[in-house]
Amino acid sequence: MDVAEIISHHILDHDWGVTLAGFRVPVTTHTVTLMAVSLVLLLGLYWISRRHQSRAGRLLTTLTEEYVSFIRDGVVLPNMGPEGRSFLPYFCTLFLFVLFCALAGLIPNMKTATANISVTAALALCSGGLILYCGLKFHGPIGFLKGFIPSGTPGWLVPLIFPLEIISMIIKVCVLAIRLFANMLSGHMVLICLLLIIFVVGQMHIAAGAGALLPAMGLELFMTCLEILVAFLQAYVFTLLTSIFAGSVIHTH
Amino acid sequence: MALGPFTKQDHLEITTLGMEFAVSEILCAGAGYWLDQRWGTAPWCLVAGAAAGFALGLYQILRAARQMTQDNAKFKKAEEKKDGRR
């Protein structure tokens, strides 16, 4: 049994290699998961937004309204101020998308798309674009660039500080991507490693494998619960950090 | 000097600082390594990149610390004003 191969098979993306009329369509497990999550969100939210007579429908509508209020009052307004109100749809979408991508990975036969650095980099690029747009919209190109120089900086230090601040902002966006990627990847690695304990111990002796079954499954259950918590936490952190960075660009000192 | 009280945003920024330090080090050292491969100057650009990454990481930590100290001072002033009014 090659443990490394099993772990990489569980974690990595798999290309199904579909070629249509000489054109290679990049169908991979992660892109399929992304499409599935997008479709579920699109259809689900469309259904929720309609007027409902049933009790369940009304409950879901109320829950969604509560969710939007939470993002508005807990994330966007405290960090971005009233200027952030127009960006509320982006933050609501971002939170739900990151959350559902992480939760989809806990469904058997589905993969966590956010455990792929390309996906998180694309999400971070979107957030970087929003930060850039906020700066340009509220301060104009010159004002936006001026905002990178901290107040009270001596004139001779400006040529040194300015590139440092620009690189710092780029690094912050990179960190957004790496944090989400690392958390999702490590969680799933731990999950598969805990399961593999049974088989690794079982190879030594079948009775030892049977003995390891219960503790390993208990740990697996605990980690799965922890993964659900991490899914919510990381979605919240990603949204909150994006709003903090956008807010720092809008309200420069 | 007493630290705190920290806000939720402060906590998040503190947890981000370590990763920012690592990413700036890796990015700058990586850029130095790439330049070394291109110009055949190994290992000088890598060493310079690593040093620049370290300096950038330190700068980010110092800036965050200064920002938090300023925010704290503002917060304490506002609290004192509130107490004075009472």
C-alpha cells in the first residue's frame, strides 16, 4: 500500500481529459465541483428569492435575509463604512461560495475545490480587483497612490516606502489565497491520514487493525465536525479580511 | 507598555502577520533565485532577495504594530473623554 499515492489521489485534482472536436475541454474534479456549487447556489438562491406560500420557503427566505443583514452589519459596514454598501452583493456571494466549496468537499465523491491554489488565487485576484476598484473609485488614480504613503513620512523616505507599501498590498492578497488553500488542504490531509491509520496498523496484524478501527473512526468524526467549523470560519475570515483591506484603501490615514 | 484591548480586526491582522512575513521572504528569495538562473550570478541575487524579503517582513510587522498603537491611543482617548463626561 503506497500511503503517499493514496493521499495525493485524495487531495489532488484529476483531469478527465475530454476532447470535443479537436478542442480539449478542461474537465477536472475541481472544475466539476465548482460548477456544481455555482449551479446549486444560483438555482437555490433564485428559488429562495421568489415569494413563497409554504412555511419552509418563508423560513428559508427569512434565514437568507438574516444572513445578508449579518454580512452587512457584521462585516461590511464596520470595516468599510457606508461606502461599502454598494459592494454588499460581492461579499454575500464570496462568503456563500467559499463556504459551499468547503462543505462540498465533505460530501462523498466530491472534492474541495478551495484546496486547489488556482481556485483560491482566482478568488484572491477578485478581492484584489475589488480593493483596486475601491481605491480608484473613492480617491482617483493619484489619490489612491498617495494613500500608500503613511502620514508623517519624511520626503526622502518616500521613494523607499512607496514600493514597499505596494508590495505589502500584493503580499496581503497573496496571503488571502494561501491561507484558504492551506487550511482546506491540511484539513483533508488529516482526514485521509486518520482513515489510513486503520489500514497501516492492519497491515502489521489484522487484529491490531480491528483495534485501531474505533479510535480512528472517533478521531475521523471529530475532525469532520472540525472541518465543518473550519469551512464556516475560513469563509468568514476570507470575507472579513477582504472587507478590512478594502476599508483600509477607502479610509486612508 | 500595556497592550490591548485588541479588536477582532487586530486579532485577524496579528494572525496574518506571520504568514505575510513568510510570503514576503519566499517571494523575494524566489525572485532572487530566478534572477540568478537568468544572469548566472548564483548565489548573490538569492542572498540579496532573502535579505530584502526579511526587511520587507520586518517592515510589515513594525507598521502593523505602529498602527495598532495609534488605534489604541485613539481608543483610550475616546474612553477618557467618555468618562469625563459622565
